[in-house]
Amino acid sequence: MQELFGSIWWLIVSLGVLVTFHEFGHFWVARRFGVRVLRFSVGFGKPLWSRTGKDGTEYVIAAIPLGGYVKMLDEREYDVPPHALDFAFNRKPVWQRFAIVAAGPAFNLLLCVLLLWGMFVLGKDDYLPVVGRSTGVAAQAGIQEGDRLLRIGDREVQTWTDANMLLLAAGLDRQPVSIEVQRGVDSPRTETLDFSQLPEETDESRLFRDIGLIPQQLLLRAKVGKVLAGSAAATAGLQADDLILAIDDREIGYWDEVPDALQAAASSSSSLTLRIRRGIEVRSVTLQPDFDTKAQRWLMGIEVARDSAPHDAKLRYGPVAAIGASLQETWRLTESSVGMLYRLVIGVASTQNLSGPISIAQYANASAQMGAAWFLFFLAVLSLSLCIMNLLPIPILDGGHLLYYLIEMIKGGPVSERTMMVGQYVGMVFLAGLMGIAFYNDILRLVAS
């Protein structure tokens, strides 16, 4: 229940900040060009709070926090008295209307830079890109446990966040990519990951598993977190916090080695010996595993202790250096986001990547729990996504209006009302379809979890 309310709260905070900044962009530029703004609303639906300012604008906070709008004086929507025609949006030159509409996405881009600047000044905790285990395509390329990733393609890699974004793009494209790695104090070497060797059925959900690069920090120790009552482990006397060192003669380093070792040992003998460490004492325990006929697997009846590894990297800059770093990071995120959008359009990436309000709320809550810097990073990515989404040439979005104004600039006259109406309907149907897919994905993720 706490997670639910936390997700709702951080969703409202996130959208409130981003929508307010977006609409303020429209508002600020409109006022600069002498357009009368009738209403500035954060949210849709019934007003929860409203106030009319000295400038004549009604400022509103509405009940549905999934957007907002700026209502301007416009002859196409209202009867405008002759003395107010100079303040109407539709009477302004086309380049001014273009600037007013473009200001919303532009302010989201500016906000992304500002948020990333704040993130770098605070310092974002992360993990060093050190390989804990190498399998699959990574092992075939010669990448080994303990290797540190220095560069992927032509991009420097500082953290696993950087590495995952670059690996995802290269893996979806099924293109070979060079990776510069270093092991200890050895000289750096370059290996090539040939993603064309990935199985045909590999999609985004299985991509990192098939690539085979597991971060060192995410390998869980084989430490018992919980012993199920009445299980083989409980009968044998295993306890929480016991560290499994070996199963029969097979040494155990990490938890992901336990299942295979258990199946192999139990298949050849009705009982097996576990070597464990309890406190400072090392002892042996004899255990007779249970066979689950439904899953067709041997079970001990234990759960892993999910001890989170401490972060070992921090991206932090001084206030001046953070300016360049935030601009560079904005460019990198823009390339990644536009690239993923292109892959969605051509069918390389799955529509399962689309997220709706439920997933966004969960991500907002999770990032807020990770600290202020991570929450700023989340807001920056979401702000950039809103910028890119709104610039798409889809009628009803800012990008659709910008397309109309470009046509008007070229042909010397506005697009016909009929064309605009048809475009609006097409845009509404398209957006409804996208929202439907996003909600469907959200529900699937909830069911799967």
C-alpha cells in the first residue's frame, strides 16, 4: 500500500513539474508577442484551485494531473471584439505562432539540461562497469570476469547505466560493436561483440541475458535469506544468513550457481552435502532435497538474501564543469531516445517498450527512493521524452501544428479548416492507439510481477 501511494504521489509531482514548465514555455513566449492568455491550467477537468491574476489570466490546478494547457485569445474559438483583435493568437504572423508552439518542447529540453546539471552537482551514485560474469556472445568475444568496460564503439563508458544504453542499441540493430576493456593493471584491449550471433527470438526482454554481460555488483552471494517451514533445508538445520560455500564437491561463488549445482548433485544421489559458513564457523550439512513433480526440479526450500551491493561510482562535477557535462548528457540521451523511436517505427524494437502512467509512476517512485540525483535523472529523461514526443508531426500535438505552420510559410497561406479537422481526427485516433498499447503493456507488467 505504501508503494502504491508513493507511486501516485511521485507521478503527480513529476507530471506537475514537467507540464508546468512545458505550458510556461507557451505562456511566456505568447506574452512576449502580445498574445492574451485566458487560462493557464496544470491538469485537465474540474478545477481544484483557480485564481485570476492582474494580467487577466486565470491560473488553474485541475483534477486530472495528466497534462495541461494554455488557452489563448483566438478568433477560431471565440468571438473577439474589434479592440482585442491585435491580441488574438490567430492574428499574429506565422513565425510568431510557430515560436509560441515550439516554446513548449523547447522549455522541456531546457528543463532536461537544468535537471541534469542539478544531478551532476549533487552527484549520482552508480556502478562501475566491471564484468562479474561473461557468457553467451560476450564470452565468445573474449570478455572475462573482472574486465572493466572503457569504451563501447566510439563512446566512453563510466558506469553500467552508460554501458546498458549503448549495448541495448547495438543489440537491437544486430550490428558488431567494438568494446575496449581493461583487466586490472593490464594494457587495454579491444574485443568485438558480434550481435548478429544473437538468437532470432531474442527481444528486449532477453537481450541482456543473451549478450551475457553480468555486472559484478549484481551477482548475489549465495547467502540464505529465508528458510521455508517444513522444507528440506529446515529439516537439515539451515538458517537465515548461512553462506553456501559448496554443494558436494562443487564450489559455489554466487547464488546463480546454486540451482545448477543442486540439480546436478541431487540427480546422482538422494542426499547431498552443503558446506556453509555460519558466522565465523565453517560446517557441513547433509540435506535430502525434495522433488517438485510439477516443476520437475529438486528443491531445498530456501530463498536468497537480496543484499544490495553498495554503489562504487559517483558522477559529480563542480557547478561550472556540470554545465558541459549536462549538455553532453542531454545530447547522448537525445541520440538514444530518437534512435529507439526510429527502431520502433521500422519494427526493430518492440512496442512493449511503450510505457503508460502506471509504469511511469512506478519508475518515479523507485527513482525517488534511490535519492535526489536519481530522481532528477528520471525527471530529465521524462522531460526529454515529452519534448521529442511533442515534436512528432502528428496533428493534435505541438509537432502537428508546427507542420501546419511550415506548410503555411511555404505556400503563403494557412492550411484549410477541412484539412486541419481531418488531421485532428487522425491524430486523436493515432494517440488513442498509442495510449491503448501503453496501458496494455502496463497491465501485462503488473500481471507478470
